[in-house]
Amino acid sequence: MEGYGWDEYDVRQGGRQTIHDTGNKIDITTEFVKFPGGANGGSWGLRVKGKPRQGASDNLLTSVVFYASMEGLGSLVVENEPDPLGFGDVVTLKGTTQELGDFKIDVTPGPKSNRHPSSPDARFGSKPLDRTMVASMNVPEEAIWQTKAILFQHMKEEIDAWISKNGDQNSPPAWQVFTVANKAGAGNLHLIQKVFEGPFEFDVLYSSASAPEPVTSQKLSDQIGAVLKSFSDRFAKHLAPKAPFDGSKYQVFAKSMLSNLAGGIGYFYGDSLVDKSYAREYEEENEGFWQETAEARSKAQIKLEGPSELFTAIPSRTFFPRGFLWDEGFHLLPMSEWDMDLTLEIVRSWFRLMDEDGWIGREQILGAEARSKVPQEFQVQYPHYANPPTLFLVLELFVDKIQAKSAEQVDSSDPYDDVRNYQLRHKQQAIDYLKDIYPLLKKHYSWFRRTQWGDVKSYDREAFSTKEAYRWRGRTVEHILTSGLDDYPRAQPPHPGELHLDLISWMGLMTRSMRRIAETLGEDEDAKEFMGHENGIFRNLDDLHWSAKNNSYCDATIDDYEENIHVCHKGYITIFPFMTGLLSPNSAHLGAVLSTIEDPEELWSDYGIRSLSKKNEFYQTGENYWRSPIWINMNFLILKNLHVSDLHQQLQLLLSIKQVIAKAPGPHQKQARRMYSKLRKNLVKTVYDEWEKTGFAWEQYNPETGVGQRTQHFLGWTSLVVNIMAMDEMEEGHDEL
């Protein structure tokens, strides 16, 4: 496979997707568009086209199976009169559900230029391949998601029956044998198969009975052109790459990255495995707690909870097709620039998953199909496990846009522009949205403070606040999966007195966001309370986590003598206060942080910022997941805060004045400007070069070679390269951007 995915796609209108199948020597394009109108969500059309790749035979044979299924109450039947030889014209399915009303699905034969192979074996005269074969069947509803396995089993039954009748000698070619039965009619699953020779094209047209008129192939052609033009026009106005990435090849790349992120947005529904035992061991209060919690987990009686529903983006359609809490905030940063209304609905959906205590499961593995993609040991969710609160990145951006009064002008070229930016154009609607989710935000925030607290008092630590210290629960000797930075080196052995720098930094970002939302809503008492927490976090960053010896922020733990010590593994963890916008341009420690980032013997590489210092003893050891590779989400935060940072130095007022470090007067302005410019270019080049070479975006990138690693087609937070390309160019020595 040389690559696959959306070239251009908008969830409201549709787009074009391409599969470059080198193994089968064919490129397949699917163009899917929507037709608004009617009382049941409108209609849609799909055009499927195949083109043999260069070097393939002009008579290349391709078998295509489209299937339609019905889950829940409703009906779906083939309307055509039964024909044992298959169907030479349009195949029509008629259906009805309470939500969709009456509808029909037409599968067309395609243009007259389509060619089909002739059977070389008279024994297959009952299955002429110039006709469409349809197999209708009833399967258990809970098995419908396994249609691929059902299809292969059905084909095997057809082959077995043929062999039983004709023997296994002189068998016909595979393209003749691997076909479905011609048994069209009623059922909850319909397999529709076509076999082509050379290039081909056909349409699938869904028409709602409540729509003004049915979809036709001509209307589909017109709508495809209109949708693709609308996408390109909107992209050019809102997310066009800026110099030096304003060439046409980067336009194509950026559109693909955004489109595949959008193409992963979906609705998920099902039950999930949750440990609701609330075992005392899960408090992780004793030395050796990781052994106690492992034993408690082994004894827990796990039950299915739910069902729940979630509207979300995903990291990868092929490998991670489910919702991840800490990934989602990063996913929504590009989407918020494209469609804020859609973004806010996804945020709301996530917070509605919250239980009565304020907990949200970090992985949403909903239903049997989702569980089939996850190793059993990772399926259970635990109500004492947190995850980085990245959704607050999105909420803070939303507040920024409200205050900036952005999107006041309607984009007349986009029929959905007013919907996408409705809250930004109507401040009261924005306020109403925040009011609606504010109780959930407060509950979630309180849950974090109550369950992930760190111990200051028991170890006589000197700190401005005894309350603003934090520790991830869910720790083992080798991992803190809950932190998101799974195998990043931490204190050894684990200790209940640990304090985690990344978590207090996330809490600083979360608290700042909560304060700003409270101020926006006029919740003055809440804002005052958040202000106090924010002050404590800011002061405790230095009191608890700054190491003069290492000239760095660090984790903290308790040694064998019950003394507080710092644990410094320079890398993403040690620059977290900077990445979360907690350091001002005039911070006394900013210079040390920037120097660590820019040092090629520490974090800097020609391809992006490493996750762990090159000097560290654990560099590229063990699983090497967060022990050297370049991650685009972390690099985005670094780049963003080289350019923009919230100024919290003026604690007496606790202002949220946006400061541009590379523009703000200060001792590090020139350094920040240089780093910003170089890092932005390095990151885009890394992701683009691998995309051009392999056809894929990747989960992470090698810091020595820039080669993409781990999961391919990772269009989650790697899509942040779209935002990076759309950021301002800044050259060293220029006074203005």
C-alpha cells in the first residue's frame, strides 16, 4: 500500500478519498458528498472509481463488494425482482427507520465504458460477471460489525458447494470463484458485488423520502464539483500554509492532513469494562503500592458499564479507532480553526461521559468491535486513573476567540460558515454553551484535585502552598501510562511521596482555563478561588520542582532517608512549565529551559525536539517510546510557547496578557525568535518528507534520521502540522512578524 486516505474532506459536505493499492496494482477513488434537505438529515451520494496503476495490465480484474446493513429497529430489502443471474441494471434497496424515515439506496451499473470479464468456464454460466450479484441474509445484530468475516465465510460456502458438485480439478480462476450467491431479498445484511476489467466507475445513491428530490448520478457529479471547490476556497482563507510553505505541494499536503483528521471523526456507542471496586489499594498510599494495586486488580470483579455514546476524533482509523482523552484536545486544535461548532460538540460529548464523581475514562473502548482492537490487559478502565486534561487547551482557545471577537465576517463561499462559527458570531450563544458545560468542568477539575493530589505535609517539604502538588495514580516501575508519556524515566523505585512536574503543569493550565471561563461567565467567587489555586501552583513550581543543582525543573521524590530530592531526566517532562505556558518572557528560569531545548546534545535535532536528552542514560533504551522519539504534539506546544505565552508573572493582578516571547522585550527575545523559525521549518520538513516518501503521517519520528516510526496513517495529533504551517513566518532580526 503506497498510501490511502482523504485528499479533501469536510464532515458537513463530504470530499474525495484515494487508495493507492500497489499490491493489487490499482488506485481506487471514492467521492462522498451530502445533499441537505428534508426532515431526516438529507441525502448522500458515493462515487467509486478504479484506475489501474502504471505498469498494470489493461485487463486488470477487480472485484468490489459494497454492503449495507440494518442495526436496530427498521427494515432494509432489495426492491428488484429476484433474478438468479444477477442484475444488469440499478440495484435498489428500500429501507425505513424511525430516525431516517423512508429511504432508498441505488447502486448503479456505472457508465457504458465499464468492462467485465467473460467466464472461461461454462459451468459458471449461472454467474455472468457482467451483472451485479446480491446476497441478502439475516445475521445476529451483534455480529454485523464482523461483515468482512461473514463475507469470506459466505464465499467459502459457495466454493465448497461448487467443489462438492464439480470436484477440485481444473478449478476456474479466483475472480470467478470468489463471488457471492445471487440470493437477493429481505435481510439485515446485503452484500452487493461487481467484477470489473480495467478501469471502472459506479455510484451508490442514498435518497431520503423527505428530501425535495432523489439523488441522481448527474446531481452527484455536480455536487462533487461544488463540494471540492468549497473545501479549497475555505482552506485557502482559514488554514493556508504560510511562507516558506506556501507552495502548491504543501497545500496538497496540508489539505490531506486536515482531511484525514476530519475523516476520523465518528460516533461510537457501546458498553465498556470498568473496575468499580474502589479498592483501598488504588489510593497508592504505601511504599510498594504498585504491587498492592496489581494484586487488587487481579481480584477485582470487572463488569460491563453503559452503554455510553461518544462523538470524537481518533488517532488512527486503522490502528487506534477509538476515543483517547488526552489525544482529543490536540485533535481539536486544527478542527477548531476549521469548524468551531463541530469542535464544541465533540468537547461536550466527552464531558457528558463523566461519572458522578467527575471521572472520565482515558480510553473509550465502547462495544465488542472496539474491544476486538485492544489487548485484553488494556481494556479495563479505572476510576482513579487520570489523563492530561488537553480539552482545556481547546476551551482556552475558545475563550481567546470570544474575547478577540473573531469570525465576525461571514464567508459567503461556504454554505455552512455561519453554522461553523455560530458561537463566535453570537456571544450569548457562546456564553450559553459555557454555562451548559461549566458544572461538568468544575466537577472534573475537583476530581483531579481530590484524586491526583501530591503529599507535601508528610515529608516536611517547604512550599508556598501545601495543597498545590500533584502525583499521577496508576504508576508501575516502568510506566506511568496515565501521564501519556508511558515509559519516560521517573524516580526509582516508585514512591507515594513522588511529585510529578508534568501533572502540576497540566493543573496550572487547567486552573488558568477554569479561571478565565469563570471570569467570562461572571462567576466572580469561583474566579477568585481559581486565582488562589493558580497562584499556589505558580509558586510551587519553583518551591517544589526547580533544581538549582541541575538548573532545571524536575520531578521530586523521597529518598531512603525520608528526604525530598529532585529526579531530573531532561526532556519533555523538565520543560513542561514552558510547554503549558506557565513561564513568562521575563522568567528567571526561561533561559535555562530554552538552552536545554536548543542544545543538540540535549533535546534539539534537525528533525524536531527529542523527547529525552541525548545525554540521558536511558536515551533510546527499553521500549524507547518516549525515550528519544520526536512527537509532534509536544513539539507544537514548544513552538506555540516560543511564539505565544500567557504572562503570569504579575501575580498581584494575575492577568492573562498574551505575550509573544519572540517579540516581547526581554533577555531571550533573539534566542526565542531563532529557535521558533528553525524549529517550525524542521518540523514541517520532517513530516512532509516522510509523507511524500511513504504516503503516510506517522505516530512519531526518529530524532537521528527523521524517519517515521510506530503507527502509520497516524492522523491524530500529527495533524497539528497543519497549524504549524499556518503559523507566522518569523526571521531572525526582523522587528515584526
